Amino acid sequence: MALPSDLTELTLAQARDAVRSKQVSSRELTAAFLKRMEAARVLNSYVLETPDAALKMADAADKRIASGEARALEGLPLGIKDLYATKGVRTTACSKILENFVPPYESTVTQNLWNAGAVMLGKLNMDEFAMGSSTETSCWGPTVSPWRAKDSTAKIVPGGSSGGSAAAIAAHLCLAATGTDTGGSIRQPCAVSGIAGIKPTYGRCSRWGIVAYASSLDQAGPMGRDVRDCAILLKEMASVDAKDSTSVDLPVPDYEAAVDKGVKGLRIGIPKEYRVDGAPPEIDALWSKGAEWLKSQGAEIVEVSLPHTKYALATYYIIAPAEASSNLARYDGVRYGRRAEGIHDIAELYEKSRAEGFGKEVQRRILIGTYVLSSGYYDAYYLRAQKVRTLIARDFARAFEKCDVLLVPATPGPAFPFGQNEDDPVAMYLNDVFTVTVNLAGLPGMTVPAGLSANGLPLGLQFIGKAFDEETVFRAGRALEVAANFTAKPTEWWKE
């Protein structure tokens, strides 16, 4: 393989092959990314760069390669979402309440990556506690998308909550990155940033050492430039974990081997309920085009019904804040995290520490969650939402009797400018309208870049698979990726 003049142009798969064949050293590759990160700090995709640690890890990787002991991800530089605990490296969940927290332990997923030989470039920006669709709630300031609309200089959001990861991959500031997905936080930023990403089945990756938002919905997953890169990364991220009772003890398949199997003979379900009033016509047109692409490769297109989809967003925004209000109760100013000064009693300590430490969106969701769990409202809201969640999961089970994988839109539109939804939380929440059902049902979902909007911004399509059948999702994702041939790149305006 001929190497590009700029090593940051390589995909994860290409970089892996180049490093293994000693065409390039891990140190050279890592140094190229560190240099590019410096030049693109205006994007604010990293909240903490770790150049010294990265070069040290790269040198260790080069020694292993020289001695013939290369592991699956040996010497490959990655970015890590700031929700993952990294031993000895500041981890804040992009919240003031954790602004100085340095964990004495490593998350299971990142430990799996280091055990496979990966190199850490730094910690990536995100919405505070993963609550948001734009990274605008981060205490370190928002991430700026490397993309710009046609004939415009307006800054746009990279999506969220994994917006720092999406922007870093799209701008070639890392080979690939980790994300987390509670209601679409991998798939939505991937769709609006022109990259690929998958939320695996709930339980496929350990949640241990990942700062909790909503425990029954949170799931770690990979984000990369293409479907193959995500498959390579998920193989190493996934594992059973004695420290996480929700992780599942199932063999982890070779996802990369599934990527090129094609869609011939697969039944692709098209759920009629995903046609949303008010969505731009280009979303519907892209969806139809996607179905045609798959049909032309030998797939069978089947219409299915998911009748409870219309209740999904409301259900999600009851269950997720309820779990968040419980999970975030631990941040009280007593044991760790921000502690208010000049307090006189324990009640004031709680009130001031939390008021100073949590941003507006986090406070809003804690209040919503506490309300729906309160006496008198628990049955009316939380219990009812859990029943609807069961019905949503049942809808998917019935749909999968008729098809192997579902094809749906990923977002209701392209990325939006900063501040557009700042004063309208409902408009912000609507960005998750196509993604939350997957988390409620615990299924795998993957976004693949499929086209551009009228104003030149990326649009993605989403595949939803059966539980623990990520292989079929990767097959379908790769088939769509080949047909779409998405080669658009953001202009490097930040270098100007």
C-alpha cells in the first residue's frame, strides 16, 4: 500500500496494516496526529491532550512490533470520550462537579483497548454527563464541527453527546474514538459529522468505569471513519466483565470478517412509523434511496410496523432522567468532586456543591427525574413509561419475525448552528427521535454516512439489528457504505 503524504489520512484498518508491515512506525503515526491536534485546537474536540503518554505508548508498541509480538490494535492512536475513567488521567464527564477528578482506576473498555496495544491521544469533549445533542452543555465549552454549510462561515454543532469524538474523527485528529450512547449519542453525531458509529447491544461492552447517566440505557461503542474501522474497534472493546453484572457472557465474533459478506438474501425492514411530520423531504428521499441501493445488491425490502414508536421519545425522557437523578445523587460534595466553600451545615453543602457543579441541562434532567419518581407521580409517569418500553421492545421482536435488519433515518436533519436550540429543550430532544427506540429495546444500531443535505452537510442512515447480531448490522452497513460512496470531506477552514 502506498502511504499518503499526510499519515492522518489513513483509516484505522490502513494504519493497522501499515504499522504491522513496518511501513510506518507507531511513533511517526502518533506524532502526525499530535501535530494535527495542535493545529486544530480551535475545534475544541479534545479537553485534555496527553502527548507525552501517547509517545511513550507508541514507543512501547514499536518495540513489540519489532519483536514480532504485535497485538490487534498495536500502535494505533485513538481518542477517548471524557466519560471513560482513565487511570491517572483527568476524567470530568465535562462537568464542573468533576473538574479535578483523576481516577485511580481504568474503565474496562479502555483497559481492553490498551491490552490490544492502542495508544491514547487524549480525552474528548462531550455534553455534560452525556446530556445533550450538540456538546453545548460541556463545562469546557462546545466543540465546533469541522464541517460548514455551503456558502456559510457560521459555526455548526458536531452533534452529541459524543460530539468531541465525532469532530475529532471527521477532522482526522485521531484514527477512531470511543463513544457512549444512551439515546443516540454515538449515532446522531456520526450522522451529522459524516462518519460511522455503532451502539452495540446492551451488555455487549462493559459499563464499568464509565460515568453513569442512565444505567439501563448507557452503552459503550466505537466511532470511526468507516464501517470496517468500527468493526475492528468493537472486537476489542467488547467483553464480559465480572465488575458489570449487565455485561453478557457471549463469544465476541470477528466483526471484521462479517463486513464484506454483502446483503444478498437479507430481508431489510422499513418501518412506516419513522416517517415524521415536519422532517425535511431530503431525509425521506435519502431513506428511499438507501432502500433502493440495498435492493440492487440482492436484499429484499419488507415493510414492517413499530406501532409504539410515537411514544418512544416521551418514554425515554421519563426513564433516562429518572435514572440520572438517582445516579447523580452521589455528587454531593462529601466524598469527591467539587465541594462548595463557606458552608454552615450539611444541607447547604449539598445545595451549593450541586448548584455550582451541575450545568443547567443536568439540573433540568435531575428535576424531571426526581419529579417522575416522586410519590403520587411514580405510577402516572415512571411505571407507565416502563410498560411502554416493554411494548416498544415487543414491536421490534415482531418486526424481526419478518426481517433481518431495519433501515431507518438517523436524524431529523443535518447539523444545526450554535445556539439554535439553546432556549428550546424540546427542539433539542427531538434530535433523538429516530434513535431512542434502540436504547429502550437494548438493540444494536449503526449510523453510516449516506449523502449530503441541500446545504452541503452530512446526512446518515441507520440500521437496527436483532440483539447480539451486530454482524448483520455490519454487513448491511458496509453494503450501504459502498453504494453511497460518501467521499465528501470538510474544508480545513480552521487552518486559515
